[in-house]
Amino acid sequence: MIKTGIVGATGYTGSELLRLLYHHPETDIKVITSESKTGQQFSDVHPVFTQLVDHKLKSADEIADMDLDAVFLALPHGVSMEYVKKFEDLDLKIVDLSGDFRLSTPEVYESWYNKEHIYQEGFKESAYGLPELHREQIRQSDLVANPGCYPTASILGLAPLVEGGLIDKKSIIIDAKSGTTGAGVKAKPTTHFSNVNDNFKSYGLKKHRHTVEIEEQLSGLDKEKITVQFTPHLLPLDRGILATIYATPNQKVNNEQLREAYSDFYQDHPFVRLRETAPCLKDVRGTNLCDVFVTYDERTNRIIVISAIDNLVKGSAGAAIQNLNLMFGLDECMGLKTIGMYP
Amino acid sequence: MIKTGIVGATGYTGSELLRLLYHHPETDIKVITSESKTGQQFSDVHPVFTQLVDHKLKSADEIADMDLDAVFLALPHGVSMEYVKKFEDLDLKIVDLSGDFRLSTPEVYESWYNKEHIYQEGFKESAYGLPELHREQIRQSDLVANPGCYPTASILGLAPLVEGGLIDKKSIIIDAKSGTTGAGVKAKPTTHFSNVNDNFKSYGLKKHRHTVEIEEQLSGLDKEKITVQFTPHLLPLDRGILATIYATPNQKVNNEQLREAYSDFYQDHPFVRLRETAPCLKDVRGTNLCDVFVTYDERTNRIIVISAIDNLVKGSAGAAIQNLNLMFGLDECMGLKTIGMYP
Amino acid sequence: MIKTGIVGATGYTGSELLRLLYHHPETDIKVITSESKTGQQFSDVHPVFTQLVDHKLKSADEIADMDLDAVFLALPHGVSMEYVKKFEDLDLKIVDLSGDFRLSTPEVYESWYNKEHIYQEGFKESAYGLPELHREQIRQSDLVANPGCYPTASILGLAPLVEGGLIDKKSIIIDAKSGTTGAGVKAKPTTHFSNVNDNFKSYGLKKHRHTVEIEEQLSGLDKEKITVQFTPHLLPLDRGILATIYATPNQKVNNEQLREAYSDFYQDHPFVRLRETAPCLKDVRGTNLCDVFVTYDERTNRIIVISAIDNLVKGSAGAAIQNLNLMFGLDECMGLKTIGMYP
Amino acid sequence: MIKTGIVGATGYTGSELLRLLYHHPETDIKVITSESKTGQQFSDVHPVFTQLVDHKLKSADEIADMDLDAVFLALPHGVSMEYVKKFEDLDLKIVDLSGDFRLSTPEVYESWYNKEHIYQEGFKESAYGLPELHREQIRQSDLVANPGCYPTASILGLAPLVEGGLIDKKSIIIDAKSGTTGAGVKAKPTTHFSNVNDNFKSYGLKKHRHTVEIEEQLSGLDKEKITVQFTPHLLPLDRGILATIYATPNQKVNNEQLREAYSDFYQDHPFVRLRETAPCLKDVRGTNLCDVFVTYDERTNRIIVISAIDNLVKGSAGAAIQNLNLMFGLDECMGLKTIGMYP
């Protein structure tokens, strides 16, 4: 059994980790922490766990003495790096669900996150935790930077096109739509019920942080630097990201060829599900799947890709468990095989 | 033209007043205030008014010098009384949308609101602003306490039964369901999108403040003190209160007789709409209507009443305008005749 | 392994059975049927199962030759009885999810369902599939009538009070609220998006069929016939029933005593979760739990119970699996231990 | 007073016409028709009108004898043309809300609507009813083809760019998101509550009929034929279309210059509201406004436009009334000045 801890368990990614790990046969959750709610019962914070998960919330300070094998950091950007630093001398594998180690260098981080990075050493060791692109590196790594939710949907939608050199690198437009849980557990005006319900809007136009994460990963699949247009929108629903992606081919393509490219790229990746029709968000809700549909529009000479994930699972906690499985040599799918709840 | 002001215009009742008064031919809104947002454009706070209502928010302190005819106080409980006191020497008619002057005495107020009342004089002058019960008194009054949203739906559903002496006074159960706007414009955990969406729950069991307001008004229609069971619930929607009301008749009754009692009671009241089938919330959304359906269940010997309002209109801003119309001798319906937006 | 079939797999209860049985270690689903969609892939009807459950839909006629151990009938009322009759000579255990064998006699059935019953023999053999009331009988039975969704929430909320003789039998009022999946998979005006979204209403006032089912089961816990007031409402959400239940005690009671009565009654029943505060629907969504909260209101001398289930799990497919487990001597909880997805 | 009729009043566009015309001072609705519901009260079909609009539904056959000045045809595509033909000898102004006369020729119609056109004469007389592009022609016309909802949002978002020759004509991508009322009043699987709620998907990829309507209108503003990429999506809400539009400039541009182009283009058009930040759907819900926001992304060299309307008002019934106002020489805004209901 892998002795694990969850640092920062009171947010949505923390509680989702606990929901999923409840079914994981090889992990033993030794500790869950919250600095602001130390001493409270976890199920008082998240009543859905009442009588099922009865941990008391501890301080992360206790982890040093606990002989854990692994921790998940389910913390805000900027806080996570402090814990990675604090834990550097412990013999611990870390899956960091924040954005602190996803980018290539501290400089890039600082320019998009407007924040100084206090643990630059982490950038050398960390792997970008998207198994469909970096599975071997994740297996070898002790620090995995779990991808952002939008980047997961976007990169998985585009990777076969970019890696195959099939598209004009300047033509990529990602029009993405997300549920509100991406904005976190904390009440704020943007997620006030009456501001979201029966409503829809774009946000973060031209400057969302996930843009650079997508660009860096796609650029890694190619020789050239790739720039993308990325526009997020807020959907009146809890979970899910659907990205509608547009790109212009740089050669003659057809549907058959595109589907083959995707099928080849993802043949050994159990959580990418190629679809023959466009997926909807409820097809993947609650699961670790990324549903991808690709099609070519002859009339306009454009490729359209629809990619759908649950932001809290494949876009966060599920991917973190998939990474843990790889880091410990387990079956990549362990604890993650479920069917979405529809409706 | 009636020169009016709205004190506390940035909440939902304030913005709803402005939405409705936009069509009112006899009012001229001279000032809208907010202490926390003084100096800002109202339409920056509520963008739906962009280029249509372009007031700058002022401080309520300016009202003393403005020679207004009337003000609406759209303030939280406890704050409103301070302004009523402050304005006592001005020649102003006041519609107070808070709970500060709805109850019979300062003592009752203090025991249910856990707050000292600083303007006890107001209780003597104020009229309870439910025109269907107190139209004449409202016409004479300079201070009208606009009713609570739950009390409006509940009292209008029960008044003909209580006034007609048709029911056992101890048998009344009001199972009420409200949209989230009743909880206000401010973001808080209870109105965080993901806590409300696809969810439903009761709250305030056994001790909601509106209970005593309902009891006092119903008791006023009868000789005896009436006690009611009142249970509010939170619906995953913006606007509306639907109350399902149960009572046991104290005599032989039938459907025909009940409908006649309601029809007689409300014949001169244009905003109560007796329905022949149970109403839904969207039937009244955006309007000043209260839809009421009454039926007798022979099998169980119980009367069931369904009552539906829009909590921000008939349950708040619409009723306030209806009261203003009465206070100034205008047609009671002025500015309030609309058809609900369905869907 | 228990060789099972699902008859009528294209509705919501059928697809929910498949979702849940995917994790059940002792069942082997040999066949799923649909008369209207025979020959189609199940995952074409319910795309959420794509590449995960790849059965082809067959006709129920094939079951006679298949040597199954058990079938679930996920069929409409009136159709189910035909299959129970058809299968009577097969050595099959049947869990019937329809209302066809839930009531005490064919006569009661015919008066509330307005339909002749063509297999009256079934009434003698069948057990009412609520394990919390009839566990032993279910274990012995080859035909289990899975309870209705509203009755499950209502009976579990009331059973300790009725069995304990604590309440006035004429005082029971059940104000119940359900999501739309209770109305089935078929598109109809009542479940058209714009008629449900941002809306709320009562329906089936005074005459819903589940009334008699509740009354018969509660009467079985007592010596006298019990009559209940039952009012269903339609919530703008997918899953869940929350029942707010009112009853008058026939003796002096207090909260401690009530909680003890519930705790005693349910101590050996793993799926009833007694709560210390009122539950919300998302606390049980996707799970086989029934959350129950009981409290006494001294002011009004009334007991209030809040009971919450997922209508498609504890109110249907989950209960059916719980019953199957009992019929085959398995752990009652097998395949049913999960934590609700929140949010 | 303009004597008007509404043909096909039981759908959402028909009921929305009645809701809006209730406040129109210069129209007198003499007749509303429905062939399938002839003889029923309109308010029985749409209970929101109970006791407010009490028309009985008639057959459209009665119109010939009624001496009307104008009719609105709120009919499905393919049916409308029959009535335009039938009414050709009457002295009637017609606003047709269907797609039957929106395109340039019968041939284009037939290729996108897969239907023979039975009244080809109509194409010569009809004006495309988008006042922001064709106000003068609408004033002169007796047959106005009211625009589609997606085309309204899309064309108004793009017109200043196309007319100003500012963009590469092959670069236009319109990623549009609509509420469910665009799919009509009739219950069908795509608008079944549980298929829409908490869900999101694209549809009509590559072949939606509104594509050609957008292309023809934009081409009319330019010398060359314009081809657009148009992708509609279905939002879990009732009303509203938000289009996120991407285009590449064919010259150096900046934000100031773009805003000036829009401001010039729309300076005499009261219902297009230029915004300084991206609009949300609730900003325009229930109103005849089209909110437009334009911005230039230097990083990617792309122009992004966000355009938002209520599909049942500016996208249908409201535009129809705006057109009627123009056809009869009235103030274009008559009956259409309202503030959106937020929340």
C-alpha cells in the first residue's frame, strides 16, 4: 500500500481526490491537511463524506514525521511551491496540482503568474504530468506537475495534428467553455449563483495563464514555437470543459486520414476516447476520460476538433491519480475506471 | 411627477426598483445611493443598465437637501431604521423594504432579529404594506413597511381561509420554496453556484424570521393568535417563491365554496390572480402577480393552497411601487402591468 | 457469477443498472434487451457507455433459452407484468422495477393504475423490495417488487415514527420534491427544458399513485390504516428526491428520543444515514444512500423529517441491486459503496 | 392603430410577439391563429397570459375577411411560404419570421433547406429584415424576411469589419452558443431537460442553415463572396445567443480604430449597444438589444468580437416588431424599450 497524504484537502480538487481514492486499492490515505481548518472533521467541511471518510484535518507540518510515500498538493498557485521546497529532503513522491511547476522556466512562470518563484530547483526535476505526452518521464520523476484543466482538453485535442505536422502553426484557435468548479470552492461574485445561472460569458480574453501552458506543450511536439488563440467561457454548470478547436491544414487532408492520425497517436492511451460524433460534457462527467472528435470541413478548408473532459477528474484529481499510478509502477488505470453518471 | 430616491441601490431589490420604475410614468428618480460605492456609475455595478440608466451613485447624506417626495429604502435589516430616523424631520414618504418596521412592536422585533431597535417611534406610524390587507392604511401612511417575500406568498395564500374562519388555526403548515435572489446580491457559500445548482435543501428550520411576520398578519385577520409551521427551502433558480400550504377545515367545505371565498376576498385586488390549476413559478416571473390555487382533498380532509410570486417583484420591489402608487393616490397598477417572460 | 439480464435497458433505470453493475464483482450481464431498439448497440442509445459497455440490444424473447439466474425488469407499469407471467416457468429470480407488484392486491392496483392486472398470481409470491422493512422476505423471494422512488424516501423517513407508535396517524403530510429523471427518458412537454429550467411546480395533487404505496407500507408497520397527504413537486434538476415530512406526536417527545428511535430502527441498515443537520440532494446524488434528519419543533408541537435519496439509485436501480444481493445471499452492499459526486 | 394578426401563435416566437406587443401603443391584435389548436384559449396553451391576453385561437383562413393592416407569420420553415402565397392578393404587410424568404434565390434556399420553394415571386419583393443593414429597404417593403437568430448576432458582430474592408475574408470563424428556445416549443430528445441540464455540446457542425444566411448578408457588404466557419452549440439555458467571432485583419489595426469603426457604423442604430467589456447573456435577456464588444489581440494578430442577443427578441419577435415599426413609419423603438431582467 502506498502511504499518501493530501495537502490542502478542503477545495474541490482535494475532495475529488478523496472521492476517487476511496476506490483505489493500492493507496492508504494517512493524512489530509488544511491550515485554515486544522482540527475540523473533513466530513463537516464536505458533508457528502459523512460516515464514509472520517479523517480529521491536520496541519501539513505533521507530514515531516509521517514516513509517507507520496503526497498530493491540492493548493493554490504560489502556495504549492512552498511545500515542494519544504518537502525537498523527505523521501516523497509529489504530485502538484497547482500551476507552480508546469511551465518551462521560472522566468516564464513569473511573467504569466505575476509572482516570484521561490523554488526554481523544482523546474529541473519536474515532469509535466500529461501521460499521453510524457508517460516515461512521469514514471521516472519524483515531482509531477499536474496539468491545467484547459491545457489538458486543448493539448489532447491538438497533439496528433501538431506532432504529425498537419497544420499551419499560426492558425490554432481554441474556443473553450468550462463549468464553474474550475473557479474553485470559494464563494465570489463570478460564481454567485445568479451571476452564472441562465447566463454565459467569456472571460480572461487574450491573457489567460493556461495559454502559455498550451503553447509550451504544443511547441514541444514540434520544432517551431506555436502560438494559440485561447478564449475561455463560463458555462452555467458544475463540471466539464468542452474545447472547440479550429486549425487550417498545411496540406491536403481528409477525415479518414485525420482519424487515423488520432487513432495512432492514442492507441496506447486508455483515457482518450476517440468519438465518431461530437461528444457532450455529460459523456465524460465524473470520469477520467477525454473524448475527442475530429473532422475536416472541405467547404472552408478547416479542421475542427471537439475535446471534452471533466475538469475535476481528467483535468485535475483523476490525472493526479493516473500520474501516481505511473510513478509507482501500477496499472495506469487503477481506481479510475468508471462510467459517467448520465443524466 | 413624484421626485423619488432609492437608498441602497446596488442590491437586487434596488436594481429591480430601477428596472420597474423605468416604465413608471409618474416618478422621477432624482437620486440613487450607495455608501460603499459612492461615486461609481450605477451601470458599472449593474451592467444590464448600460447606456439606459446612467445615474452616478451618491451618498444618502445628500438626500436631506434634495426636496424629494418619496424614498425607497432598499437596505439590510438593522440599517434601514437608522435612515428612517435620520429622515424623520423631512417631508418624505418612505417605503422601507427591510424588516425593520414589519412587526407589531420593538419587543417582537428584538426577539426574532436579535438586535436592538433604535427607532421605536416608527412602529406607531408605519403601515404593513400588503395592499390586499391594508390598502386604506397604506394610503394614509407616510411610512410603509414593505412585506417580506415569504410572508407575501404565505399570507395571500391563507388570508381568505383565516378571515373566513374556515380552518383550524393550529393546522397551518407552509412548505415554501424560494430562488436564490432572496439571499441577496452578495456572494456567500450558500449561494455559490455549485452549492445550489442541481441541488435542493431546506434551511432555517423552525426559526426563520418570516414566521412571526406571517403569524402576526394572520392573527390580525382573526380573533385568536395563529401559530404556523413554516419551512423554507432553496431552489436552484433565480427568482420566485412557491408556497405549498396545508390546513384542516373546521367545518364541511368543498371546492366551489373555497373558490368563492377567494374570489370574494380578492375581487378588488388586481395583482392576485386566482388560478384553476396549480401555478408554476415562471407564470409570475418578472411580474407583480401573486397566483393562487386552492383545492380541497376529501380523502384526507385537508385544504391545499399553492401560492406563487416573484420574490423580487410582488415579494419586494413591485409591491414597493404598488405601495407608492397608493400613498400618492395614483392607480395602484401604474408601471406594474406586464406579462411574465416565459420561457 | 450470477448470470443476469436487463429487460428494457434503454430507459434511465436500465442505463443506471448498467452503470452500477459495471462495478459489481459477482454479476455477469449476459443480455440487455429493448423491443423497440433490437439490434442497435446499447452505447449508440446511451453514448456515455461508448467503448466501455458494448452490448447489442436483443429482444426479450431470447431470454427463455439463456439459462440466466436473474433478470431486472426495467419496464413501464403495465408492461412488466407481461414479462413476469412469460418468465414464470423459468428458474429465474426477478427484480421488477415497475409498480406492477408493489401493492397488496390486484384490486388496489387496478383502482390506482386504471389498468387491469393480467398476472394476479404474482401478488402472492412477491416481496416489497425495501430491505429496511422486509429484508428477510426479500431473501426468500423469487419476485421482488422494487419500491417507487417517492415511497422509498417517504417510508424511510417515517418508518421509525410509525413503528414506534409515536405519532397521530392522521397527521402525516409529505411534501416531496423530485428531479426530472423520475419522469423518464422520453421527451414530453412536462420535461421540455424550458418548461423545467428556472421553474418549479407541484403536480399530481391529491392523486399520485405513490400515495397508496406509501400508505400500505406504513399501515403494515402499525395496526391501523394510515392515510397520508402526499404532494409531489418538480425540481429543475436531474436526480434526487427530497421529502419534507410533518407529523404530530401523540405523546410528549424530544429530539434525543426521536434520534434514538431512528438510530435503533436503522442500526443494521447500511444505506440509511442519520444526519445531524438537514441533508441536501447533492449529499446523496449517485449513491444508494437515504439521508434522514429528524427534529421536533416545540413551538408548534410537530415533528419534521427531511429525507433525501437519488431517485435513480436508492429510488430505483441501486435498490434493485441491493435486493439482488439479498436474494443471492451476497453482502447487501456489494457494488453499491460509493461517495456522492459533489459538486 | 395598426390592425395586426399573428399566424401561428402557439410557438415561442408567437407568444413572445404577444408579450412584447402588450406594451405597443400603436398595434391592435385582431386575431391570433393556430391550425392545430383552433378554438382553444391562447392562455390555456400559454398560462402565463391567464386573465391578461384572452384571445381565442382561430384558423388563419379567417384572415382573408378581416381587413388587417399587417400580419406576423410565426410559422415553421416551409409552411410560411404557403401563407405568403395565400395572402398575396390581400392588402397586407407581412413580417415573416421563418427562413423562407431570407436567402437570395429559390435555388440557394432549396439547396440548404432540402425543400422545394412554392412561392418564388416572394424573393423579388422581400427585404431582409435587419434594420442595421437594410433600414430603407424595409421601410419600402410589404414583405420582410425577419433574420435568423444566429445570423443576427453574427452579422451585427461582423458588419463593421466587413464593410470597412478591415479583415481577411477567409479568416472568419463564428463560434456561437445558444439557449434551447431556438429549438422551439415542441418537446424532443435534444431539448429533454436531462439532456440539456448540466450539459453542453456542439451541433450542426459544418452544415447549419444559418451559415449561408450569414455569408450572403456579409457578401452583400463587400465585393467578394465571403465564406464563414460557423459552429453552433447548445447551452443549458432558455434564452440567448453569444457569438465569439475571430477574424484576421488585412492591415495594421488597433483597439481605438476598431471601436471607432463600430461606433460609426452603429451610431444611428438604437438597438446595437457597443460595450467596453465583454457582455454576458443576461445583459440582454428579454430585450431587443445586441451587445457588441470588439478587441484586437496583438500577440496573435487577431480581432475578437463578442456579440450577444436574446434569440427570442432581437433574434426574432423583437426584430419583427422593429421591422413593423419601420414598415408603418413609426418610431423604430416603439414598444421595445426595456431593461433586461437581471438576475
